[in-house]
Amino acid sequence: MADTVTRSGTTSPGLLASLDPLLREWLPRQRWFAGKGRPVTGFSLVTATELLPPLGRLGLYHLLVRAHQPGSAGDCYQLLIGVREALPPRLAPALIGHVASGPLTGRTVYDALYDTRPAELLLEALRTRARIGALRCDRDPGQEIRAGLVPRLMTAEQSNSSLVYGDTFILKLLRRVVPGVNPDLELPLALAREGCPRVPAPTAWMHADVDDDTYVVGVLQPFVQGATDGWELALRELAKGEDFVAEARALGRATAEVHGALARALPTATLGAAQIQPLVDGMVVRLDAAARAVPALRPYAPALRTAFSALADLAAEGHTWTAQRVHGDLHLGQCLRAPSGQWSLIDFEGEPARPLAERRMPQPAVRDVAGMLRSFDYAASCADPPVPGWAHACRSAYCAGYAEVSGTDPRTDPVLLRALETDKAVYEVVYEARHRPDWLSVPLSAIHRLAADLP
């Protein structure tokens, strides 16, 4: 193993104040910014680490910055800020702005993930297990990280940002971060210990230590060469008028394999009425909040509540469910199919909008099934021209594949499945209303169906 590299990461006083007016304009425009629709009223610095001197040809800061907004305590974001005298044309899309005051006066700052040299520096920090200021890197001693791999920024990210290194590794940099054990590192490590081949084992990871808190800010994993994500593959087949049945069945088997490994690796629990009622209460709260935020949802709210009340009633009658750690945000875009045909599951962060403690709670495995069933529905709704029956065939095949491995068909628990599908569709309505209003009709069509599916 390489020796640990340790050096201080001091930074200039007044840095955040000088960046403040630029970040107020730039941050809300980023896809991964969670507070859309509310003004940013200010920033506070959680930690700042100088990775390269700012007055050189290329300066570089790693920042954790809390963005304050009305009605919330503010979210903490990870930023990698590059500093140059002027940006070359190739970095124009990364521009944050020109600094008018403070220690960087006259300099140009930008999102450094677009730049090759900062990306190389991150990989070298992981390779050498570097400690720089608040940043602390570690890695699996059994996996080699070759130096000099050429980085490139992936452009399809939504909630986070990722760098690919020479088709060998992918580094996911979490954008909105919270202190504590992040499932995006915790679960792949647990699955690797269990020998599950369906999830790329983490090669290295990066923390930020702030006072008594630790934030997971990056995870490096093997890059699945030549892989296609499930969303792109499904849309491609839809465009050709082809079904997706064999792939959906294989995905069901892969999901069940991951669930089986997670149940062996981490504790499980039994959910009875006392545990189900808080889950149901949470679903109702989310529905009510969504209905307030998205007027188009309001006419359906009373019927949607019956999905949740039916689950509470079943629990009150004495029905119980097994809960375990799950993916938490499973959909076609979180699945990769290698050229060999093998499916892998990625991105175990869960729904980022939910509190970390909630994302780490054992839950019915059917929650992931519900997410994937919604994803088939989503893909079919995006098809032009529509392909009747495509989603239904995929849903059936997926559940059948899941049952082949787990021994249990998720459709045999229709009350739980309907409640979780409804909860997921409500989440999608809010997400689309905030981030992609042109897509709002997609989850609303599912809402129409689920509201009509009365018990």
C-alpha cells in the first residue's frame, strides 16, 4: 500500500464572503441543488481546504458550504472550486464567475470537476490515502489504483457528479452531504464482504472530518466497461418497438440476489403494527405536503390515502413483514448491463431528500421492487410512439425473475406493494414539479391509475 500523504489545507480568511454573490447565482442553477424554488439567503462555511495555492496558474479549493434558505436549516454542499486568471474556452461551461472582492479579487472561479488537473489530483489523493486538511482518503488495500489514468466528467449525472478515470474507475462525488454513515459506501462495502458480484466493490473513498462529524464525500468504484444503464437500454428498445421482458426478468433476479446478500450481511427486523403505523404516517405526511406543493395532485389525494390506510389496517389485523436494508431508490437508471448481459446495481444513496437515519432503516424489500415497477411505467410513458402493454409485461417479468431467486413473488403482497408504489409516485410528482416540470405528466398518469386502484 502507498504511504499516507499528510499536509495542511489552510485557506484564506474572507474566502466565502468573496464567493458569496457568485454562488448565489450559480448554485441554484445546478441540477443537484435541492432547494430549487426558494431563494438562497446566505452561506456558512462548514470546512475549506486549499488543495492548490489560489494565486498560482491554477488554484483549487475543496469546500463544504451550507446554503441557507427560508423554512429550512440549510443543506450542505460539496464544491470543488478552481481558480484561474482567465478560463480557457474548453472550461467555459464550468464558469462560476469573476471575483470582485476579497482574497481572490480579479480571479476567475469555476467548477473544477470540469478540469483535468483537479480531477487527477483527486485520484492521486485516493491512491496515496492522502490527508489534506479536513479531507481524509482511504482505500481497499486489495485493489490497485494505477497512477496517471485520464479523467473525464460524466454529463448525465443528476443528484451528484462523477468522474471516470480511463474506463477503469468511476469516482462519485456527493454534492449534498450530511454527516454520518452514508449508505452509498456502507452498503457496497457490506455487499463486497458478502461476495455479491452484482455491485462493484468500493476501491477507495474520501471523508471530510469537521469537528466531531464525518462526511462521506466521494466513493471510487470499478467502472463497468461498455455497460449501458437500464434507462437508456429500455428507451432504445421502446424506440425500436421491442419488448424488454428478458431484461426485466434478469433485473428481477439481480435485485433478489442483492436483497439476499444484504439480508445476510446486515441485521433484519420484523415489522408489526407498531412499526408500520409510523411508516404509514410518514407516507400520509409526504402526500399531504406534495398536495400542498403541486395543485395537480390534490384531486387524487383522498383516493391515494386509501393505499396507506389499507396497509395500516392489515398491520392492525396482525400481519407482519420482514424488513432489511435495501437500495432505497431503485430504478432503471441505477442499473448497469455489461456487454456480458450481467446486471449490476449502483448508487445506494437512497432518496437524497430523506433524512439519513430514515435511509439507513431496515425496510420491506418490496420498496425496491415498487421503485423498479414505477421505472418501467416511467419509461413506457416516455415512449414515442407509445407501446401498449410494454410496462405491464416488464412488471410481470421483473416480479417473476425476483421470485425465481427469492422464492417470493412481490405481487403476492398487493397491499404493501400498492402503498409503496403510491408513495414513490408521490415523490416523483414533487421531484418533477421542482426539477423537470415538462415531465410532470409522467408520474401524474401513474397517480391517476393508482388512485383508481381502490381496495
